[in-house]
Amino acid sequence: MGITEIVLVIVIVVLVVWAMSTISRQARATEAAATAAAVSAAGHTVSSVGLVLAVGVLLGLLLVGVVTIAVLLLRARRAERRALRRRESGAWRAGPSVYWERGDPELPASSPSPIDTLIQLEVWRALREMRAEATPPALPADTEDWPSW
């Protein structure tokens, strides 16, 4: 084996080592790129799931709001129909503006006659006078016979 062959073997060994180190660097770079892609994919997945959950919650709230409004509107319509049926049936109603009457609410309740008003005022006056004239019962003057507790 001559010098040329030894130099050739050394050159081949250097080329193989250099190729291995290049392949090793490429492998490490490929591995780093794959790790970065996996992290990015996981982040994208989490972001997508979060967005889907947020949209789902908002749609659920919107649905609850729409159902609540629909229920309230249906109850209001039912109450209006019930009130209309009561008004048409002539049932007795109570309240500040119904005049405690039966039938047509536009007609006010009849006021008492002047004689009835006068009689009521006289009864009140007589009661007031009876209360003013009444004196509390007096205690007996001699309290010596009373037991002492």
C-alpha cells in the first residue's frame, strides 16, 4: 500500500465523517422542525377547541334568551286573553281603576246619594261625641281594704 492509497483512504474517511456530520445536522434540524410543527398543531387544536366552546356557549345563551322572550310573550298573550274573557263574562273585578263594578268598566260606580252621605256623617259624629263623653271609671277612694301584694 502506497502513499496514494493511504491518502485516498484518509480522504474517504474524512468525506464519510463529514457526510455523517451533515446528515446528523440535517436530522437534528428535521427533528426540531417536526417538534415545532407538533407544538404548533397542538396550539392550533387548543385554539380551535376554545373557539368552538366559546361559540357554543354564546349560541346557548342566545337560545336561552330567545326561549325566555318567547315564553314571556306567550304568557302575556295568555293573560290578555284571560283578561278579555273575564271582561266579557262580567265577572267581578278588583283594583284601583275598575270602580268595583260588574260589566262595562267605562261606567263609573254610582256614588251614594246625599241622604246616605249625611246619615253616615251623622253616625260618625255621634260616635265621636259618645267617645268624648265617656269618662274612665274612677277607682274607689279607700284602698285600705285591698290586699297588698
